[in-house]
Amino acid sequence: MRTSIILCLLLMMIVDTSIAQEESGKINDSINKIYVGTYTKKEGHVDGKAKGIYLVNQNSDTGALEFKGTVAEVVNPSFVKVGRMGKYLFAVSELGANDGANGFIYSYEILKDGMLKQISKNSSGSYAPCHIALDRSGKYVFVSNYVGGVVMSYKINEDGSLAPNQKINLKNPDKSHAHSVKISGDNRYAYIADLGNDKIWIFEFREGSLTPHEQQFVDLEKGAGPRHMSFAKNGSFAYSINELNSSISVFEVLKNGGLRLIQNISSLPASFKQRNSAADIRMHPSGKFIYASNRGHDSIAIFKIEDSGKLTNIDFVPVAGKTPRNFTLSPYGKYLYAASQDTGNVTIYKINPDNGKLKPQEPVFEIKTPVCLEFVK
């Protein structure tokens, strides 16, 4: 009896320690896997030099990165996304009209050594697929095509293959540039950022299908160019990074899933007057800070999230490279990694958990034409 009590106490101590480590961001010296989406050939906006999808190991204690090699050879895998439980990886092949009839989305099994085994290959429904999203159940995949105003959804089969599920045709397809899909935390609503139409389209999401919401869309400023979105931890506020006018739009999320604009704030310092295009936006796991990337100013903008949901700028931190398109945060928010596609490197920052500020780490990690960074969680 006494032995059983002692064993129970020991188990409770281990669990409590593990939880405390997770909450503080102090985790052991384990290795995390990061898959890197890239460009493999020259396009109008990039000189791709990569070979396909790369695998990088991250030391969760020091933040250091180690290149492990090419794990899948595919043309322009510019966006990659890991499925639930880290079993599968999905990747676009960003092809244009000169490359074939359409772009593609691949699904891969993630093997124990991190290598990828191709499971399926599907048409993306149009050209230049540029973003992948999952619903909260992990059963459906959404692909946004930059050309043609098309968003495709797929059902994930038990073996990891994808089955076409629904094709969404946005209005004004010649003008539309669908850049991303964001699913609400309760899995009831979907938001499509349409850069070309300066709109965020709103849909209800039920049983795998999207149907137009009663508030079909929310308009942004003309020439804003909504690109990616992030949600507050409690789901009450939404944040859109706008590529063309380098701003962040803040929305109150209404009880019925609609959006109400409450703030527009620049992603740039007021003194910067040169050309810029904003790219990505990420919420810190604490829910206290939000980060955005600038291409041109070549920086990461840091904002504090006020109780009202509105943003207050904290800092602008330069990246050690050019064109930081995508960036990501480590699973517990200890480090931020910014991929600079035009200089072929990744800047590593340590995050101050108290004020959200970033401290660059040395050395800068070299890797060819990195575009998207995705942790296996």
C-alpha cells in the first residue's frame, strides 16, 4: 500500500514538472522537426534554387538549427502544412499557367526518420496554390489558389490520401487572389482572405462544407490586399495582415461569426517610405503578442494585444536577410524563425516572454530559397 502511494506521488511530480516546463517555455534539450517549403525554379518574383522540401532539426533548448537534407523532390513546394498528430504532411506545388493545366497538392506520410513518403497528388483546382489550412478536427484540408479565385477543400482519408470535397469559386475570378483560409476556433466558420478583391469572405462550415454566411464578406480599404489571418486565443478578435498597403486590420468577431472592423494599424514604422509588402502574421502562444513580417523593410513587427483587442506597436526588428515571407514560432513560443527567401537564410530570435521583444541569435542559418517553416507538433 505504502509503495503504491509513493509511486502515485512520483507520477504526480513528473506530470506537474512537465506542465510547468510547457507553461514556462523551459523544455528539455529535445529535437523538434521543421519542414521547409521552398521555391525550386525561377519565377517572376523569385529565383528559386532549392531542390524541394527540406528537413531541419531544431534544438528546443538553444534554438539552433541543423540541416538534415531534402526529404521530397517537388516543384515549388512554397507552402507546407503538418496534419494532426504529426502523421502526415501536405504540400502545394505552386505552378502557373506556363507549367501545366493546374497546380497540385501532395500528401505525404512522415516517417520516423523524418523522410516523406508520397501518398497522393491532386489538382489544386487552379493555378499558383499558395496556402494550406486544416479544419480543427484535422479531417479537412483547404488550398487557396492565388490565380483564378478558387479555394479547394479535400477530405483526409484514413491512409492520409486526399479526396476532393468541394470547390469554392470566388466572385470576380479574373481579379480575385485567394491567399488563405482561416477556420474559427469552434470549427463553425471559415474566412477566406481575397487579396485581389480586398475582401474577407465569410462562410459557415458544417459537416465538411462551406456555405455563404449571412454577412457574405467584410470590405477592407481599397488596395489593402488581405493575405493571412490570425485569431486571439479566446476567438473574440481576428487580425488580417494586408500585403499591399502594409497594414493590419483588427476585427471584433461577432457571436454569429461575422466580423466588425475596429482598427487599422501600419505594419511599418512611420519613417519608412520605401516599397514594402507585408507577408505573414502569427500569434504568440501566450495570446499577449502578435508578430508580422515586412518584405522591403525586411523586418518583424511586434505588437502588444490590448484588452480591447486592438494593437499597440512594441518594436520593429530587422531580419538578417531579404524578403522575410514566412516565419514561425516554436511550439512553446520560446523562439521565432524568419525565412528570407531572397538571401537564402533563416534568422533566429529568442522571445522575451514578458514583453514579446526579439533578441537575434547567432549564427544565421543558411538554406536555399526558404519560404515556409512548419514545425511537427
